[in-house]
Amino acid sequence: MREDRFRNRLQSLLAEADVRLDGERPWDLRVLDPQVPARLLAGGSLALGESYMDGGWDADSLDGCLQRLLGAGLERRVLGLADMRIALLARLLNLQRGRRGRAVGERHYDLGNDLYASMLGRRLVYSCGYWREAADLDAAQEAKLDLCCRKLGLRPGMTLLDIGCGWGEMLRFAAERYGVSGVGLTISCEQAAYARTLCAGWPVEIRVQDYREFDGGFDRIVSIGMFEHVGVRNYAGYFDLARRWLAPDGLFLLHTIGGNRSRTHTDPWIAKYVFPNSMLPSAAQLATALEGRFVIEDWHSFGADYDRTLQAWRGNIEGAWPRLGARYDERFRRMWRYYLAASMACFRVRLIQLWQLVLSPRGVPAGYVAPR
């Protein structure tokens, strides 16, 4: 039978990752729909995610299963039409300009503050925590915010621009603990509404505005978890603007996920369901864009902390599903579980990294000493 041939071919491929079909180990893939093997072999990573969302397969340890698949490099062995389509679009179009550049705000960050408040902990910080001395998620996020402030050398009276300010936690923290005033930019109306309430009474302004439409001057600039939406075609323009806004003796802290290989697009499942028109920079792409624009004072990598952060988010959201609205139906929940588990797996096998760069326009004259 043709179904048996597809199943045997898939089992042979999965064996390279030490994953068995319908095995008894936590990371083994249980087939719940006999069409899944053919679907996976034809559709690549998009089919893997969608068939999980549809209930076609499962694993007791979803992150463990995906960790092994990614660790064996199987995502590069089975490419579907969606992979080729998104690669072609990235070659032909600037996916992060105009209406396409705003899509992630509408489709991801505007999903609902109730969802993110349930997942992210006491502080709505949607980026990697800093677990060096932290024992829980809230402590790790506070440590990350403080690390950013210390790296920037914030002092009372300084002005701070936050590009992609999220729910305003960084600006509120910096204003409260370090005495600065600031402006935050976001393309999410939901985030802006929350951030304005959070920062009420502090010298902080929140704007719903694309960074390309903004102008101003600041002592310091920070951007946490936004650069993944800029796109390689726009890196030079992004850094040109940051250089124009930043004081000659200022510092810019860039916090971003990065990839080991230079690419122009993201995974097709991520693009369709989570972060449309996103892409992760490589070290080479960053260095090329920064050349002649900024001096790299520090490059700090702590991507292993993201696995731990994601595990904490998963624990929070799994406990919160019964309290959340009916619009987060079972297919949405399976989509969200897959997103978190796939992200854990990527960081766990070091396929992607978390970087913090400290940049200066001309170089710190006496040298920069990086806090840790």
C-alpha cells in the first residue's frame, strides 16, 4: 500500500534523529492520522506544524521530539513548496516595508493582552530573561532589564528611546530605577494601550509609530526583541536612523535573536502563524550593516537562557488556558504549544542565539567595560 511506503520512508528519515513512529519514548512521534507521513514528506516544516495543529500527530515531549529533528538537520532535508515560495518572495520583495511591515503587530502582538499577561509573568517582557543569578522568571526578567540599564550607563536626567517598546516595561523600569525620561515606539495598539497605563505618572511617552516615521534626539537607545522584524534589506537604514537619533557620546543596546546562517526569510510555519515577514540576522549580516555606522563595544551571547525562559512561559500558559476566552480554541492552543516547543528546541540545539550588542557612534574614548 502507498500509505505503508510513505510511513516506511518517514520512519527511515526520523531514525536519523533517533525518533520512532509510534514508539514509547517521550520524544517519539505518535501518528494519529494515517495521512500524516505523506503530508510531512511532501510539505516540510509547514506541514509538520500544521499537521500537529490539526491533531494529526503528537508526542509526550513535543520539545524533545523537535529538538531531535532539528539537531539532526532534518528541516534542511525535507523542503516543501512553502519553503521555496517564501525564499522567492524574500528575493523579489522587501517583506518588511509598508503594510507588510505592520502585519506582525496586527497578527501577533495584538492577539490580546490577556494571553500575554497569562504567559509572561509579573512583568510583560516578551524576550529572553537573564538567569545568571535568577531562580524564577520574574527575577530573570528584572535582572535582564537591570542588565540593559547598566550596560547603557543610565543616569538621572538622561533621555532614552525604546525602539519596539512592547508593553512599556523597560521604559517604566528605567524611569523608576534610573531617573531617565523616554519615548517608546510600537506598531501594536494593544501594547501601546497597556504601556500608557503602566507608565502613567512617569516621564514616558508611548507612540504607535513605525520607527521609519520617527525623528528625535536621545542620550541612549535600546531595542529589545524588535530587530527580528526589520529585515536584512532595511538594516542599513535602521542603523542610519539610530545613528542620527543618538548623541555623539551615546550608547545603543541592541537585544536580538540571531541565526548561525545568513538567510533572508524565516521558517514558513513561523511566517504563517506567528511572526509574519520576520527574519533572524546572522552575525555576518549584523557586522556588515554596522560597518561605518557604529563601533561594536560589546557582543554578549546568552541564548541558553531563552530555553529556560520559554519553559517558564509554557508552564504559565498551560495553567492559564482554562481561564482564557473561547477564542483561544484547541487549534490555537496547539499552535501556541508548537511555537513555544519549537523555539525551545532551536535554542537547545544552538541553532539560534540570543545576542546583546552595545554600540557607540565613535567608540568610547577610554574603552567600554561591559557589565555582566
